Amino acid sequence: MIPEYMIPDVSAEFVMDVAKIVANSAAPMTRSDVARSFEKKYSSVYIGSAVVTCCQLGLMSERDGALLGSEILRADIKRASRDELYIPFQACLKNYPPFLLYVDFLSKGYSSMESAARARGILKVRGPHKNAENSLRRWGIYSRLIQFEPKTGSLAVSIAIERLTAEYVMKLLKAFEAELKAKVFLIDMLGPEVFSYLSQRGIDIGDLTTALLEYETDPKGAARKATQIFELFLWRLGEESGVDVSKCSGPIELADAIRGEKHMLSNHNHITHGIGGIRNMSHHSPDKETAQPWVISKQGALLSTLLIPAVIRSLYLYFKEKRQEF
């Protein structure tokens, strides 16, 4: 299912107040229950906006009118004091595609209004542009992922965003300490249109982010996560192009099926077979020929993780625009 985003004009503080109420309830709550918790201070529309935001960010879920707190974050939200609630909010905001695109454009010198407009258009976000910009900006400031300079009225991403150059890549990736920084780096490699395509088809770049952050400490795990994302991308590409991929197993078989219908070029197929080999090295153990497991070096894990977004972008551009670019 392609996700639908709606960014209402609601404060992050109120979103977290609602999330904390639901997290502290021993039983599922309704919107009316939440409204009673505020003694008629807020309208039902404003409370509904907070609930929608909580559900989009993963702070809670709503099923048949019942609100349930996030299993992963519930305990942290319950324990947090009011001035600590920005921490779980930040954790969720770093995984929210409209905010990630907003930050990507903001980091490249676009204004807040321009950045919000581009994120809103690319991801087909519902709701007025003014609401989207207002909320994304305020949410970023509340979460401390964005800094506001009162004297100039300017906004800046709280972490430095570096751009990829061939001679700088090793130093750059060793400097990755923040998840948001890694995600913005990947969006820069993929391009906003490819990131939007992945997001709309339920492909989270979180595993690629983890692979970049952990290629030194867990090389095999990093290669496994990166190639797994690539395999999922091929599944979605095959499904969209009308190729029967139901009986395919692994990137190599998926690539051959897609190539058979002329949706990728021969050189794409060759590269994809190579990634399929890396997938087998990192995923299957032992090797069928030697009965011994493969050792994945940190260099191999890093190169694999950087190669995959480049190949995804190249396959996307050929499939959508018949552009031959790598």
C-alpha cells in the first residue's frame, strides 16, 4: 500500500501530550477519551490532527477507532518528563519521509517554504502548503534537529551535511555519527525522486542507513541489510513493470526476469548479478562450493552499501525515463 501523508498544523508539544496520554493508558483509548483528558481546552479537530500526526510518525496506531501506544516507544514515553518528550519525537521524526526530504532541501540552501513545497509535491502530501511548512519547521525546532537563528530568522540543520566526493568518501563515512546525517546523505545519492519512489512503495531506507553506520563494526550484517533492500527494490520494480516475480528467489533471478521483459539493460543485469553474489555471500552460509562461510571485510561492506543506491537510481532512471546514467 502506498502511504498517504497529511501534515496538519499542530504543535509537536501537543502531539507528544497526546502520545503520552495514550501510552499511559492500560487499555485502548478513543478520541473522545483523549479529548476528556484536556478538559475541553482543545477542539476535536485539533485533537484529531494530533492523533493523525502520532499515527504517521509511529507514536501510536488507530484501529477501528481504538488508539494504541507504540510498543517500541511506549515505555520511554511513559517514563519521560515533559521536557524530555522531544527525544522520542526526534526518534520518530528522523524516520518520517516528508521531514527527511524537507531537511535535504533545507541543507542545500533552500528556504523553509521552498523545502516544504518540494517535499509536499514530491511525496504528494495532502493539506495546505502553509500548514506543511509551519509544522515541519516547528517540529524540527522542537526535536532539536533544526536550529532557528532569531537575529536573521534563518533555519539550519543542526548537523553538518557533507556531500560525496571520491577522495573524501572514507573520511565522510567514518564521520557519520547521526542517523539523520546518514539518511540525508543517502537521499542525496538517490535523488529526491528515487527516494520518493522507494517511500511510496513501502521501502524504508533505514537498513541502508544502518549499513552505513555499522559497516566497520558489523561488515557482514551491513552487507546483508544493504543487499536485502536492493532485493526488495527489484521485487517492487518487477511488480510495477508487470513481470511475474512470484517464483523468483534472490536478486539474480529477479534481474533476469526483469531483463527478459526489456525493463533493464544488459549492463544493469551484469551489475545486479554481482550484487546478487554479494547477497549470497552475506546471507547464505556456508558457501555451496567450499562448505565454508564468507568473511565480509569492512571495505567490502562499505563499497557494497555505496554501490546499491547508485544502482537503484540507475535502474529507476532507465525504467521511468529510459535514461542511461550510472
